[in-house]
Amino acid sequence: MRALVQRVSRASVTVPAASAGNSVDELVGVIGHGLCVFVGVTHDDGPAEADRLADRLAGLRIMDDADGVMNLSVVDVDGAMLVVSQFTLYGDASKGRRPTWLAAAKPDQAEPLIDRVVTNLREQGIQVATGRFRADMTIDLVNEGPATLMLET
């Protein structure tokens, strides 16, 4: 599994009206101070990778302490997470201009693993908002720092 993690002062995800089958855009997830996490799943990922990713996210020390040093986790600062599925993290554009998605897991494999990450984070006491799997989404975020990291299990 891969996760692109951004420290944010706020973040939200909206499903546009056309994608949601509605007449108006639908706000499906919103957080304040915390982490916006884009998660990708590949073919050989399973429950162990999902659990490992959740533990790494919960303990990741990229939040500032009183001295302005990245020394605290989202748990330490009572922050939240916005978790959004993103198969494009496994895109490969090394052989031209059009990426391939062959390394990305199929939705029936990826969705339960992302759900497991979210459940695990919530069980650790973290407020977690999510996007909507298989939907076109618009993400609005304010990256603090900027602080952006790529994690892999």
C-alpha cells in the first residue's frame, strides 16, 4: 500500500453533482487540523499491509510541538484524518506520456483494505473522514508547512 500524506490545517472532499447523481455537489468528508491521506492499493496487499499502514499513520510524527519541531503525531495533537482512495498512486508513466494502472488493485480488492485502514484508525481514537470509493471527487486542502510524505508498506 502507498499513502501520500499531507499535514493540513483543513481538508474536505466533495463529490460533484454529476458524479453523485444529484442536482448539487455533495460534501462527503471534512476535517480541521490533521492529515489528508491519499491511499493506493496494489495486487499483493492484504489485511497485514492495511493494519501496518494504519499504525504508521497514527504514529507518524509530522505535527509540530511547542518548539515548532515535527515531533508529534496526529494522536498527540488530537487531530483528524481525511482518508481518500487514490488508485493513481500506482500509476506508471515511465514508458511514455499515458500512465498505465496495471499495478493498482481492482476495486473489489482495494475497497475493503481501505475500509480496514479507516476502521483501524478509528479504533485508535482518531476522527476520520473519508471520500467515496469509485466516485469522482474534488479535494480542497490547505497544506501546512508544506509537509508531504510518501509512505509504503
